[in-house]
Amino acid sequence: MKLEMKSIKHSAFASQETYCYEGYVYIDGKKSIYVSNDGHGGADRQYTEDRVPMSVIREVDEWCKKNLPKWKMSSDGDDPKEYDTDFEMWCHNQVHLWLRAKELKRLLNKDKIVYVKDNDLYTWKSKNIKKISGVHINNFKIHNKDIKIILNDMPFDKALKTYNDYLDFDKVV
């Protein structure tokens, strides 16, 4: 089963305990489930599209629990407990990844160079530069020969994976 979430809309100001969002889940390329959350800590709303039986939601939930990695959390300081990744968790992770991608695009398309140094992620900005170009990146490389990973220099998918890896979100489903 191939799951994708598309047409995501997110409201930062309305997100309190959870993401306030809506989007559509495509199953094997077919628009199948509308999901949304008000951002107040309650459960997602999940509705199937026309001609898609409601039982599909339960099937997707079971598929997620069986096929996606488990996650751990400790809310009381004790050893973390392990949980299944259910459909709702998958949806929230997709919103999270979508927001990270949006954040990285904003960084890369503006006036910053995003790079890795000493196994940590940094940004560099010059007061005089309104938009980073190849010339700026080459000049940055000349003056920072020890920096080998510059996200502005990568295809976006690879830059996003690197960005998430260094922000410890590489285990997000």
C-alpha cells in the first residue's frame, strides 16, 4: 500500500496541542480519505471520499500498525514505552514533514546558506545579500574549505533528508 498526503493546509495560529490541519490521503495514487484536526488536542476527523467504503480507514490503520516502525515516548521520566504507528500518527508525521520541507524551502530560497559543520546544522547570512546565488555559495566554499555539506548545493530531496537527519527527524514515518 502506498500512502501519500496531499493538499495539506496548516494553521499555525490555531495549532495548540496538536496541528490544526486538513489534507487528503491518497492510497495507491487514488484520492481516498479526507483528514483534519482542529488543533485543540482532539482526535483527527477522517472521512472517505465518494465511492470509497468507510472500512478503508480501518484497513489503512491496521496496515500502518503492521508495516510502519513503532515509536517510543516517556511522559513521566520512566523508560519510554513503545507504540504502534497508527493512521492518525502517520497523518501528523506527514504534516510535520510537510512543514519541515516548507521551512527548508524558505531558508534555501532566501538569503541564507544552510550547511553542516562539526556534525551540526547551521545557517549563514550576509547583511548585504538579498538572495543567495551560485556565486555566493562558491565564495562561501572558498572561505570555508572545512565545510563539506552545503544544502543549497544539493537537489531538494537530498537536502531535505539531510536537514531532517540533522534535526533528528530521520525516524519520522
